[in-house]
Amino acid sequence: MRPRLVGLLALAATLIADQANKLWLIFVFGIEARQPVRLAPFFDVIYAKNPGISYSLFPAQNGVQRLLLLVVTLAATAFLGFWLWRAATKIAGLGLGLIVGGALGNAYDRLTYGFVADFYHFHVGSFSWYVFNLADVAIVSGVALLIYDSWRPAKKPQGQATGQ
């Protein structure tokens, strides 16, 4: 299977899983009325509306700011999509597909709702880690795969001499 196809499959699976999870939690389970749902002493499911990007940085409070965040997200996604199209390894294709799928899932939220829906909250005592969603997990996993792929030694093409 070509790296490009691996990436496109990862992109589609990520986008579908992220949006299905968000739609189910919001409209079927009704997380807003039931929160917090404690799954472990350190892990809850809640409903957070993130108007910005990671860690609620650069919150977009009005339509122009939301549009600007959306344009920046789509430009970065287009660049990553071009990189995916030219990916040389399956690991890079998978990583880029996860990143693009996650970015598109969050961009869809921002376009549709005006914010990104986040649900998963790790905490220990008074220390609270940020709230995230499946798209964020895919993005972080994709970045980790790209880092791993960049550290792997390059394979030499078959038939190439290893001389002087």
C-alpha cells in the first residue's frame, strides 16, 4: 500500500471517528447535562467549548477572529495535505493523515459551532491537564509518528552499491 493511501485512510478514519464521537457525546449521550462523568479518579468526561486553539490560546471571540483561525488552520492543512501527497514512507503517510484528519475535525467544529468541542480531562489533585478530543489525540500521535520517522535511518534503494 502506498504512503499516500495509508495517509488518506488515516485521514478519513480520524475525521469520521472524531465527528462521530463528538456528535454522540453532545446529542445522544447529552454530556452537557450529565457532566462531569468520572471514569477514574484522574480522568473525567466533560463538555468544554474551546474558542481558540491548543490550550485555548488565541481565543476567537467574534466572527472575524473565528474566520482568521479557520483560514490559518485550512492553510496549514493544505500544506500538510501536499506533504501527505508526496510522503515517502508509510509511517510519514500515517502521521500526516492523522494530523490532517484531526485538524479538519477541529476546523469543522469551528466552522459549524464557532468553537471546538473538547471532552477528555486528566487531572491529579488540584493539577488539571487541558481538556482535549479525539482529533487532538490524532494530531499528537501524528506528530509523534513524524518525529519517529525522521529519526529512522534512511533505507538505501535496492541495487545501490555501498562502496567508497
